Amino acid sequence: MSKSVRLDRVNPVLVKEVRQAVRGKSFRSSFIMVLTIAAVVSTTVLSSLNVDDPQDLANSGTNLFFALHAVFLFCALVVVPVQANRSMASERDERTFDALIISGLSPAQIISGKWLSAGVTQLLFLVALLPFFATSATLYGLDLLMAFVMTLFACFLGLTLSLLGILAATLSKSKAVGSVLMMVFLAACGFSMMWMIAMGQMTMSGFGGFGNTDEFLVIMGLLSAASFFTLFWLHGLAVATISHQEENGMLRVRWAVLSCALFIGIAPLILMSTVPVTPMRFLFQLNSMGVMVLGVLNVPLLTESVGMRVRCRHELESGSWRRPFSWLFLPGGGTAYLLFLVQILIVAIPTTIYLMLASSGSGIYQDLSIYFENGFGGLLATLGVVLACTGVPAAFAARAAAPLWARNSLRFFILTLPFWIVILLGIVELLFQMTGAGFLDSALNPFIAIGDNFRSLRKPEAVLFWLALAGLGSVPMLMHAARQRAEIKALRRTTSESDSNVASPEEEPEA
Amino acid sequence: MSAPLLEVRGLSRRFGDFTAVSDVSFRVEPGEIWGFIGPNGAGKTTTMRICATLDLPTTGDVLVDGRSVLAYPDYARERIGFMPDTLGTYADTSIEEYLDFFARASGLRGKAREQRIASVAEFTELGHLMNRMMDGLSKGMSQRLCLAKTLLHDPQLLILDEPASGLDPRARVEFRELIRALADQGKAVLISSHILSELSETCDGVVVIEGGRLIREGKVKDLQSDLSQHEMLFMRCLAEPRAVHMALAEQPHVLKVREEAENFVVEFEGSEDDIANLLAELVKRDLRPIEFRWHRIDLEELFLSFTEGRLQ
């Protein structure tokens, strides 16, 4: 079997991009440069090592790792995202974008291919640096778990930035504007990174920060997961940007950019305000906030398309309707809803792992277990808030009959949801005070419930309340999915009837 | 009657206050080549981009094989091959890799893909250049490659935007032959060009557009006969001009005779036989005709007579 045939099932854009990237001068030169820098850094660190100093010797592995990690961070967070940005921008500049759009590839395939190629490039950099990392592992003092988590964090953040780079390029019509947007995103993320690195260094040096190394690792892991979730959102936005104009609209793109900027800009500020107080509380707040923010930001995917009926008919008529449970994978609800559930699972799985570790009763996990056991209802509360607040408008926005202005309004509502929740809470609080009932019970207040979720939701009735809310929120989406299914069944029936009404030449009566 | 491969219905496209295309309608049947002509900024490319699902109309619709490109863009893309005026190139990519990429993108797999690439490469005579990088291709080769890419998924409708621009005369002739061969295969072709002499030899019909508005559309023959109610004959005789003038004026079917320099322009209403008889009469009367030309209105004249040179 020839190589090209073997690559048949691989995304064509990925094949093209990797082929181009590896041949490109910029990749080759940056690859050689990175290898050279890694060699110089390793030599410098090793040559400055004082073997007579036990302290220096004990930290030699960590020191070398951090130095090399900085090199990898540069590749993952700057070189690869910039390349991804340029790759997408060049499609417009070289006038290949139109050809790509009508080539038969879906917008999602185009964005995925570009993004995956950034992942492959990143992997190549990582593989090239592996021998150097292995050298640091042979020295003293390197915590392999920490090294792994930090590398993973860099990879996830790099992939997220690459997608941001692609999004920036799709948003702008010129390379210059795309580059400026990319720089803004990089600067915002660089600000976050500087803070994270500073906190990490403080932790390693014993000056507080996260308290200890284990907590730092947990935070890094969770941030990696947050980056991972952000990918879905960014991917959806980039796809929407290059899709049909009616589907994306400039308003939506503006909201998306605004949300993105807010998320990137405000998140570190929130983190900075919370961490020094109680690191553990910060951890759980981060977890909840991540699910909340990213869950809400993911909702544009739920309203991705309203062309379900039209596309279904096309699939039915063209005979391409063969997949079982296809209704789940249709735009307009099914795919995104599944994606959303997958993301929740991605949160739930590490949570479960930590729960299991907590029950093993060792060190930090013993402390963690207390919070997790007490706070599992908080996770449900978070899900409840997200589903309740987004399910209903998303279901309405996804309706095929919904007019464009209504869809845009609902999307705007979903994207600015936290603001509306605050308004709503203010009204509710006011009503409570006016009726003399005092302040709203913190367990029923979504913001307080999320903020304090692992502490305040010990009451079973509060957990039940939020579970009910979660159910309430997901019902419209499930109803929407059921309606889709019914419509498709009706379409299938109509199509098969019209097919049977068309007499074949053999069946035609003789004149 | 089967649906036309391309039907444009009341198409309009506005960009803010600017109307690029206004209420344009026409249709193209399988096996036909239609020219899409108009001055710069007339709205040709906008219309073509909407037909190719790259843009959306403000009002109106485009049907490809009977289905709306708005409702069924994927269906339309399977049937349309859109060739833009310039070939977008990928750096560090050979011709073979370029075609391979677009063949993969259009869903061709395995041997079928390899065969299709070989087939279009042979048709566009690119077979011997497959390993060449795209960067250094001549204009002619670029246009051939662009056409090859357009044909990869075997579209039934070809929308070609200025395919002959920048080509040398030889390349133009070759390109025209390729287009004719495609039409002979039953494909419908909508082609825009500034070089009207190119189109006049290729097209079955034309759509004339100016200032975003449809000026005329129809089969070339119909438009020619619409425009010229009478045949125009050009002739030069060595005999004394006055005698020639008088002789011509006496002939049946001759409506008007006028002199232009050494030539006589005769407005004539009659069949081809009548024209042959007129020529025979001139010879018989020893008026010594040395040049006799039956002038048919070409696309250039059609275009000039229909349009006013308005720019948007």
C-alpha cells in the first residue's frame, strides 16, 4: 500500500500543513535554533554546576529542567502559535482560502487540520528536546511527575494558543491585523504565564505561593484541563468565523473576541486575588469557575447552525443517510450537546481520580479528600447553573424556525450570561429584603454556591435544588434533540414515499 | 424538461449602500458555454462568487441542478468547479501534491484519486510537470493547473472567472480548445472574459452586465439577429464608383448603399442565396469586384452596442 493511500483517512489539511511546515525555511531555521539554544543552555547549566556543593548538586536536575522547559515554552507558546497564525493568514494572502472553502472540506476539518498540524509541530519540538530533558532526569532532584505535568501544561497551553492564533487569522482580513490580534492574545497569555511561573517559583523556593509542590501540580493540571476545554470553544468560534456568513455574523465574532479577551485578561486577576488567602479554596474555585466559564462559553456551539432541516433533506435525498443515531451528530444541538457532556466527563474523571487518591489516605490527598467529599454537591451545583442558564436559550436559538435576530439575541444572552445572573441575583436579593426575608440563602445563590461550593452545599436539600435545576436546564435541550429526531423521521418518511411514487421505467405502463 | 444546470434568479447583492449586482437572471443548460461579459466593476465576479457558494446574495437565488445554493451549498459545491482569476499557490508544494490535496479534500480515495489526478493532468497536459514546484510556474501553466484542480471532482458546471487573462495567444487557443472539449463532454460552462474575440468563437450564449444590472442575455445568434435586422455587406470594386453605386442600388433586396473610402457598405435584406445572386450580378456586369465580405456582428460589437461604459 502506497504512502498516499495509507494517509487516506488522515485530514487532508493536516497532511498538507505538516508537509509544508517541515519543508518550510522558517520551521527548519527555528528547529535548528531551538536545538542550538537547548545545547547551549544545557552546557551552561552543567558547566556552572558546583559538584562540591551538596545543595547545588541536589537541585541540578530541577535547574536544568527549568532552563530547558523555558526553551520548550518558547517553542510551544510563541513559535508554534505564530506559525499556526501565519499558516491560516497565508490562506487569505495567497488567495487559496476560497479554494479551500469550496474544496469539499468542512470548516471544522479545515480548522482541525490547521490546529492538529500545530500539534504535530509542537510534538516535533518536544521530541527534539527530549534527549536534553532526559539529561536533566539523570541528575539529582528532578521530580518526574512535576516535570511531566509542567510539560503537559505547556503542551495544552501551546495548543490553545495555536488555536487562538488560527482564530485571530480567521477574524482578520489581512495578515497585519491578524498578527496584531495574535500579539494581543500572546501578551494576555504571557501575563497569565508570568504570574503562574512566579507562583511556581515561589512555591519551589518555599515562599508560599501555592503552599507546596503538590498543590502547584494540581493547579497546573487543572489549568491544563481548562486549556483543553477552551480548545473546544476556540475551535467552534474559528469554524463559525469561516462558515456561512449568515451563521457567524460579525456581531457574534465581536462578542466572541470580547469574551475571549475578558477570559484571558480577568482570569489571572481573579486568581491573584484568591490564591494568597487559601490555596485549597482557590483550587476548588478555579475548578468551578473553569467549568462555569468554559461551559457558558461553549454554548455558542449549541447554536452553531440552524440548517438542520435543509441539510437533513439533502442527506436523505443524496442517499448519504446511513449512520445510526445520526440525529445526535447533526448541527443545531446534538453534536454540541454531546461535546458538552464529554467535557463534563473530562472534569468528572480527574475529580474521581482525586477522590480515589484521597481515599488512599496519603499526604496532601488526605486533605483533598475532605474537600472533595464535602464538595461533590458543589460540582453538581455548577453543572446545574450552567445547564439551567444555557440550556433553555440554546434550545430556542437552535430552532430552525428562529429568526436571525432572535438567534443573535439569544447567543448574546448566553455569552453575557454572568452579567445577567448578577442582575437577576440583585433583583432576587432586593425582593428578599423587601419582603423582610433577609438575604438569599447562600446555598441557593448560584455565585455563592459556586464560590463556596465545596463548603456550603453539605445540605442535602440544596444539592437536590441544584440537581433539579440541572434537570430543568437540560430538558429543553433534550426536547430539542427529540424534536430533531421526530422531524428527521418525518423527512425520511416523506422522502421514501416520494421515491416510491416515482415509477421506474420498467414499471411504466405501455402507451 | 430537465432543470438547467445553472439558473440565476433575480440575484442582487448589496454591500452597505453600494449595489454590486441588481436583479440579474439567466440560465445555462448542460453542454453550453455562456460568456459573462461586462466592463470592470460590472458585478461579474460577485455574481460568480455567489454562484460558487463563496458569497451570499442580498436577494434572489441561484439554483444548481435545480437546487438552491443557499439551502444546499454542499450539493452545489459537488457539482460546481469554480476557477478564480488567479491561482492561489502553496509554498513548498509540488503540482502533484497540490492536486493530491484537493483530490483528498473532494473525497477521492486510494486508486480512484490517483487515477483522477492522472486523468486531469493528462487532459490539461501537466503530466510531465507533476514534480515541479508551484512557485515558478508560468501564467499559462498556472491557469492549466487551476483548471486541473477545478476538474478534480468532475463537476458538471464550470464557472471560470477570467481564465484567459494574462495568457499568450497560443496558450489562449489551447485553453479555448480545452473549454470546448469540456462542453462537448456535456458540462455547462459560464466563462467571464475581457477578451471578447475569445468568447465569440467559443460561446453559445452571453450574459451582458453593466453597473450591476443585466443588460442583455441570450443565445449569441439570437442577439445578433436582434441587433441587426439587416445584413451588412462590404465590397470593393475596381470599376468606376458611380457605376457601382448605381448598379448596387438597382439590385433587389438592397435597402441602402453608402460609400466609405474605397468601399461600399450595403444594407441588405435577403437570404444567403440572394447575397450569392448579388455577387454574381456584380461579376456579370463587369464591375470587377475584388473584395466581398458579409459582415456578421461579433461579440465586441454586441457588447459595445448594449453597454454604455458605465462604471460603478
